[in-house]
Amino acid sequence: MSEQIKDRALIKQYIQGNEACLEMLITKHKNKVFTTILLIVNDRYIAEDLFQETFIKVIKTFKSGKYNEEGKFLPWVVRIARNLAIDHFRKSKRMPTITSQDGEDIFRTIEISDSNREESYIRNQRDDTVRQIINMLPPEQKEVLVLRHYGDLSFKEIADLTGVSINTALGRMRYALINLRKIIDKHNIVLIN
């Protein structure tokens, strides 16, 4: 069964009243959606808030009966997350945003994986290193890389979303990968698998 069919089945069951299916969808896609947001805003607390806002929008869309992405759940959610992150920057230029850890948060209680502490530590260190490297890229290259690798968007979807041609999106990705290699080589960075 393909991932799109699995997502579609979970969404259908959630809409029919099975709340556990929403948690399964969130758990399944948490890493990609959260990382996409984090790479845009560069602040874990803001990213957590925007992640929650993203799924609140998803829930509202499901409940209103307006969801019709036909097997494109993850790219749809990533578009929502990206737009919320951009909106956050627009708002933050006008007024300061204060975030806190107060309150119970169901999204923070969801386990990302069943790995042990050592594996989790190594993965977190590697992910932090990758995020730091990606943050060294020019903004246009960073955006295409994040949307493609973390958001699973096609180059056509990226082009539409960013308002550039497909060739421009492909070029930005190509230069992003070249620049990533240069940064890794220049700083002698070793990424542990």
C-alpha cells in the first residue's frame, strides 16, 4: 500500500470520528513538517508553535469538509507550514512575538521513533549539524532544498509556491547541493549515519 493511500485512509477514518488516526498522521509526518518549519524560522519554540498552528489548520480543514488534496497530504501540510512561517516573519516585523513552554502540548508527547537514547542523541547531533550547514546557504537555495527534501514537494510544486520557473527551482537546488558539498569539505564536517 502506498504512503498516499495510507494517508488517505487515515484521513477518511479521522473525518469519520476516529481521533487516533490524526495522531498517527501527525506522528508519521512530524519530522518532515517540523524540520521544514525549523529550517525557516531557526527557533525551536517558534517552530513548535507554528507546527501546532499547522495541524490546527489541518484539523479545521478536515472538519469543514474542505480537504481534497487527493493523495498529496504531506506537500499540502508543508505548504501550510511554510505559509505560516512566512506569515510569522511578516507579523514579527510589526510586533514582537513572545513564546513560552506553558500549557500541556499533545504534539510534544508524540514519540518520533523507538530508538534508544544513544541513537537518539547521535541522530539529534547529526540533525543539528545538517541544520547548521543548510542555514549557511543563500535563502533561495535553502528554501528549495527544504521544500524538496523535507517537504517532499515536486519541483513544479516548489516553482508554483515560490513564484519561479521549474528551471530556476532546479538550478537553485543544483547550486544548493554544490554549496552544501563545499561547506562540508571546507569545514571538514563528518555526518554520522
